[in-house]
Amino acid sequence: MEKFMKEAVKLFLEKSRNRNIMIISHHDTDGITSAAILAKTLKRLDKKFTIKIVKNLDKDFVQHLDDSNLIIFLDLGSSLL
């Protein structure tokens, strides 16, 4: 498991080089908390990021996301799409 996690971190750091990271998270307590934890981590890594807190996902919202960003969804169940 540790080897897999190290590979995932390496891939993330490569993919996020010179790209803005968009964190999209649920508007409840655990969604906001997970976004804050990730934001703190990204800040320590000196990464550029934005945070969008949403009530739910819909097709229109997803279709209008800027695909030049590296997008991370947090605390959004797959049943929301």
C-alpha cells in the first residue's frame, strides 16, 4: 500500500506542475473540512489552487469546468451526478 501511495503522490506532483488545482467539495461540514485540509497541504507544496464549495453536482456545472485545471472532487457522492 505504501508503494502505491508513493507512486500516486509522484504522479500527482507531475500532473500538477504549472497547473492550477481546483478543489470542488460538498457544502457540509466534512466537505468543507476536507477542502481545508487539502488546501493546507497544497499551500505547503506551494501549489496554486482554488476552492469551490457546492451543494450538489449537475451536468451543466460539470460541463462548464475549465479542463486546463487539475480538478479534485471531495466528499461528493457519485449519486450526485
